[in-house]
Amino acid sequence: MILERVLNVIVIACWLSFFAFIVRFVVFTTMVEGPGVAFRKMLRVGTLYILFVVASAISLLNSSLVFIQPQEVGVVVSLASPNGYRSRPLRSGLHWIIPLAEEVHTYPIYWQTYTMSAKPNEGAQKGDDSIAARTSDGQEVIIDCTIIFQIDPEEAPRIFIDWQNRYIEDLIRPTLRGLIRTYVSQYKVDEVNSSKRMDLENDLTTELKDTLGQRGFIMDAFLLRNISFSNEYATAVEKKQVAMQDTVKKQYEAEQIQKLASGEAARIRAVAQAEADALDMLGKALARNPEVITLRYVDKLAPNIQVMLVPNNAPYILPLPNLINPTPTPAPTTAATEIIPEIIGTLPAGLTTESPTSIPTATPTP
């Protein structure tokens, strides 16, 4: 505060002036009249008393004025109080106290953060300050945590009596470590790192609020920053997760194969149904018109067939050359014995040259 700094400067200046006057007076008087005479004359100098009174008055004024910052609260230790302190703390602002009989100790009332972490530069203390706890099934877990709290302004005198400035090291830290170990021991290791982690955090928050609230502190939040496990357990969990992933992968592959098989079966059923429908339609067409089979027979013939030998019980032989290249048909004057060599010359391999038992000779019609 500016007033406090100004008063300090004035007090220092007054006392420096007082002692400077004494030194100057004694030195000059001693050089002329001796030290004894100088001391007796000094006691009779009124200016010296004036300087002393002014310096003392300003010092007392400075000691009787106390300014409390907005983020602080003051506890007054008083010789004039029956209990040795004022029961009501001093809030922010300028206050009067009894000089030389009262003394003010200030405490912060802003939110304070205390962190315990395994990383060297994250916690309130250097080095590994994490909390090692054991679960109900005997597994060790390493916990990093943070607590956010403040001093209850009305409870500042009580905190001064109980803890002075040791409340973090002697209260906050031991309480936090003890409660975490107690509550972690009520959970299994797989629960600590599962959806029940939130339950653990809520339980600790409730318990810390009650415990610290009874001692004059207000807790805003408790945070489980990190939970880690021993190397052996972490390796076992990793192997388990890999095995589970393999199982899931195999199940997925089996489902895909089953889907492909179902699709192929559906396709085969569809093709078979289509073929059955086609055959049914063809059968109905043949029932209505038997000549359809002849049409299908002609469609299946290769386009380069010029002569075709059919069984002797076939209804007729189609004149394919005439169908392909229609030309006028000459009068049938050639004997059957002359036609057969031509037919035999175009037979495929494997057919015999035996002719039908009887082939009638074509004769011209008169």
C-alpha cells in the first residue's frame, strides 16, 4: 500500500535526522570543549527532543496502521485480548491496532492448488511425489492428483492456532495421501481404470470436503490426474488386449465369410430359379407350338455349316446353302449315287461311308 510505504520512508528519514543531529553536535562540541561538556550540552538541546518525539510519533503511527490486501485475511495476536488473539479476523482494508501490543499475521484466502505427481517438475515438491496405493486384489497403482482449496476467512484464527504456516505440509498433504490409499483399497485394479474411476474420484471429493471443512478449509475440486500400474500388470493387460483384438478380428472375418457364402447361395438360388422359370416358359411354348424346337435347333447351328447329315427318321433336311445364298434350284436330274460322294466328302472325321439302305432317285416330274 502507498500509505504504508510513505510512512516507512518518513519514519526512516526522521530517525536518520535524529541520529545525524546527535553525531554532528557531539563531534563539533567534543573538538572544542571535550566529550564531557559535549554530552551535557546535548541533553539541554531542545531540537534533539523535538526530533525524537516526531520520529517516535511517526513510528507509532506506522505501527498502528495495518492494511490487509483483498486476497488476504489478518489474524491479530493481542496482549489486550483475554485469549491472546482477536476472535474476529481482519478483512481487506485499513485497520488500527495497538502499537507494541498487537501483531497481525496474514493468510491468503485465494484458491490454492496442491499437486502430487510422478513427473519431477509438475508437483509442488521436486522429484517423484506420486502416491503408491494397493487395490483390494493386491495390485499396486501409482496415482497423480491435484487438490484445489482455500482458507475459510472466518476460520483463519483457528488455522493460526492449529497450524500456523504448516497447514500444507502437516495437514493437506498427509490427509490427501491417507484418504487416497484408503479408498483405492476398496476397488479392484480393473475397476480403478474403468468407469468406476469417476466413482472413486467422487468418493474422495466428498470425504476431503468433510475432512478439510472441519479444519477450516474450503475444497473446490479434487482431480485424479493420472493412474498408472506396475510394469508386470501393464504388460499382462497389453497381452490381454492384443488377444481380445485378435479374437474380434477373427470373429469379423468369420462374419464376412458367412455373408459372402450367404450372398453366393442367394445368387445360385436366383440363377436356378431363373433357369427353372425359363424352362417352364419354354415347356409352355412347346406345348402350344411344337415347331419352336426346330427354331431353337436352327439358332444353335454354327453359321459355317454347309451340309448336315441327320438320322433317317428326321422329318426333313433343311437346304442350308440355299438359306445362306439363295440361288435357283436346278431340276433334280442327278442320281442318288452321284450325290452321296459329295456328302461323304464333307463328313466330319469319325463318320463311316456307309450310305442309307435305300435312297430314292430323284426324277423330273412331267
